[in-house]
Amino acid sequence: MRSPVAELLGALGAALGRLDVGWYLFGAQAALLYGAARLTADVDVTVDLGARPISELIAALTEGGFAVRRRDDLDDFVARTRVVPLVHVASGVPVDIVLGGPGPEQLFLARARRHVIDGVPVPVAGPEDVVAMKLLAGRGKDIDDALAILAANPALDAGLVRSTLATFEAALDRSDLVRPFEDLLRRSR
């Protein structure tokens, strides 16, 4: 019997496959796959819609067993956050669909790795990219996830993480990502 998350991912993959759009799993569920020990009940994915309107995505996911979690201000919320908040009706598991755009999300999609979760093939952001995303998010639990991923994956490409974080720093006019990564890398060894 599949887990609720695997059921959700199977339904999601089928719906997105019908749309023929690229997507990948990231966030806490990806961190779990790469060695972080964390309780979480939500799923985060990025979807590259290309030129398709958001309405096609919502229609396909609704047909695939998902429901929108907020209805009143959905258009404003999506325009402001680029996130479509849904719930998988059968499992009750929430899923946030992040609308990918040009830039890092395209790189993460190109570098995504295929994992099989309870028999369901799922594209997952690579461990290097998950670490970079976690450091960018910067919350305590994200830093803990990044450290756990580094500790569980000693062959991880630290140069790729550094490069991605340096790109984030330049694009966001920040200087607080590479140094914390180096500290975490030392602590993980």
C-alpha cells in the first residue's frame, strides 16, 4: 500500500504528464529523500508551465483529484506569491505548486533526478540544489535540513552548491549564503 504522499505524487505526476509540463519535488519531502529526518505533511513542487495559463494547470489538477485550498483571493495570491495552494482530496495532504520561471528554477529542473517513491517515479531537485534552496530560505529547520543532507551525502558536489549560492548572492544583492554553507559543510564532516 502506498503512503499518502506517494498517492499524491502519483496523481500529481499523471495530471502534469497530461499537460506535458516539467516539474520537480523540492522542500521537506526532497530533504527527507536526501537524509534529513523531519516530520512534515505537506508537499512542495515547482512546475514549469511555459506559455500555458494557470487556469489550465488548475483545471488539470482539479480533474486529477486536487482542490484549491483558498478561493476568495486566489488570483491575487498567485500573482503575488507564484504559489498555487492545493490539497490532494483523497489523502488530505496539502501541496504547494510553485510556478517556475526563467533562472534558477530552470536549472533545478534540468538537474532534477528521478526517484521512485513507493513505486511512483518522481523528479526531485538534486541534493545540491535542495541544500542551496534550504540556505536561501534560511529558517532554522531549513538550516537543519541542509546540515543533515550534507552529512548524509559526503560525495555531494560542494562546488555546485557554492556556485549556486554565489549566483543567488549576486542576483539578490546578498552576501550571507556562501559563508554559512562553508560552516555547515565543516560541521557535517
